[in-house]
Amino acid sequence: MKQLVSILVLFVSGVMFGQTSDAAFKKGQTKYDAKDYKGAIVDFTKAITLNPKNATALYYRASSKQNLQDYKGAVVDYTQTIKLKPTYASAYTNRARSKYISLEYAGTPADYKAIIADYTKAIELNPRDTIAYLNRGITKEYLKDYTGGVEDFRVLCQLVPNNGEAYYYKAVCEDKAGNKEAACNDWDKALELGETRAQPLKAKNCNQ
């Protein structure tokens, strides 16, 4: 009988525990939606304290930190989110982006390869993650993997054919890979779609 009572107490406590964590999360989400990221962090932290397995609260606390430019803090929370929920695709995308910015172009090749691995996992989980394709391509270009960059931007152009930025970056990689004609065609397309950054590069490389 005592054992049954103990089980019931634990069950009721667990339910109340979860509800309290959920309530704190909802308060945080309201502040997050209003772009009160500092206030949101307070509520998300409370939700996590009450329920350390609340992956969604961890994710949104990470996103709040990212919006406040606390990129290293965001990486820590995204990493914990992924441990709790390995299929959280956008956690990989955002962790990679936070890592990239926090490195300030001073990381090792291994650092950037780890970032690419995060984007690759995000794409595996969500093949239409356009942000992952864009930023993986940019990271490959930074590592001078121009062929890999071209491929990512080619897929991105297929996913969002009216996005001038995709054609702009594809042209940059095509140009650095030595494919001048393809680069010029892509800069033309980028300009057609309103990507003005393509103009000086086209003028410099294509009007000869």
C-alpha cells in the first residue's frame, strides 16, 4: 500500500512539474515573439530548471541568446538541445551559424568542417532547409571548396529559383573555380532578381 501511495505521489508530482515547466515556457515564448529576448531567457531558464529535458525550451533559449549575439552561449544550448532531441533539424542549422559567427574567421579547418557537418545533418533531416544549403555553401567557399559550394548553390537555386542571393553566391564559386561563363550567366540572373551585389563583380569579370 505504501509503495502504491509513493508511486501515485511521484506521478502527480511529475504531472504538476511538467505543467509548471510548460507554463514558464509559454511565458517565455510570448516574450520571445515580442523580441524581448532577455525576458524570454529568464522564463526559458525557469522552464529548463523545472524540466531539464525540455528540449524546446532549450532551443528557444539558444535562439534568444543568438538574437542577443551571445553566440557561444547559444552553441552550448543548441548542443544540449541536440543531445535531448537528435532529430531537431533547425538546432543543427542554428548551432552551425552560431559557431561560424563566434569564430570570427579565426577558426581552424577542423572547426569549419564541423560546421559543415552540422549543416549536412540539418539537410539530411530536412532536405528543404534553404538556410543550411546557403550557409554550407558559404562555408565551403571559405574553405576554398568551390566545386562543393557550386553544388550547394545549384540545389538552392532549384529550391528558391527567385532568390538572387543564391545565384550571386553560385557565381562567386563558379568564378573562383574557373568557370567564367557560368559565373557571368549567374551574375546576370542575380541582377535580374534584384541582387545588386552582382553588379560590380559582373562589371569587373564579364565585360572584357
